[in-house]
Amino acid sequence: MVNFVAIDVETANPDLSSICQIGIVVFEDGAIASEWQQLINPEDEFDPWNVAIHGITDATVIDAPTLPGVISDLRSFLSHKIVVCHTGFDRVAVTRATLKYGLSEIPCTWLDSARIVRRAWPTFAYKGYGLSNVSKAGHCFRPSRS
């Protein structure tokens, strides 16, 4: 089985470097091996539109670490791993946030699950390629065990 790390980030505003939360799930041999979630103080303003999506506000992250405070944890989860994100949003956000703080890029191999769905299951074109639609149909993609 392929081992990989799934990542999801939330941002405080349209600036993708404004990460305010990171969630990671590590998969080993097809099963969840570990999970990590961290609120991040983006040292930036919160846009009401973003807050309406994820519910995280400046008050929520006031005592949270900034990205440099969790970069070693992030590196331990992502370095030299296959990192799966749904669309390029998470990859770009992590890259821009590391640049914002002058941190070196995390060496990993990014895999966009939305691109895979678009190529492998074109029937989603009618429903949309959003993670919600794909995850609802997730049972269709599991290999049968005989």
C-alpha cells in the first residue's frame, strides 16, 4: 500500500499565506496512523467571508503559535512524503506562508486529489469536483477485499 499524508489548511483572508489552521492525517498501509491539528496565528486580519467558512477568528488564534512556532512539527509530518491536497490551494498556502516568514520550503511530493478525480472519474463533472461530493462517493472507490 502507498503511504501518504493528507493536508487541509484554512486561511484568515484571501491572502493564501494567512494560514490560521492546519490539519494533517497520516495514512500508512491504507489506515490512519496519526492525526495532527493546529490553530495558527497568521498575524493578519480575518476576512468575514473566510470566517463564515471555517469559524476561526482572531480571538480563536490569539494565543496560538505562528507558523515558525510549528514549522518543525510540520516538517516532521511532510518532509520527503507524498502529501495529498484537494486542489492546489493547500500547496500554494503552505508555500506562501513559508516564504512570508523566510522559512525554507518543505521537501515533499504534492499530489492533487482533485486532478486525479477529474481524470479518473469524469462523471463528477455533473456533480462537481468539490471535496464534499467526492467524499460522499468515497465508498465507490474502495477496493473490494476478497
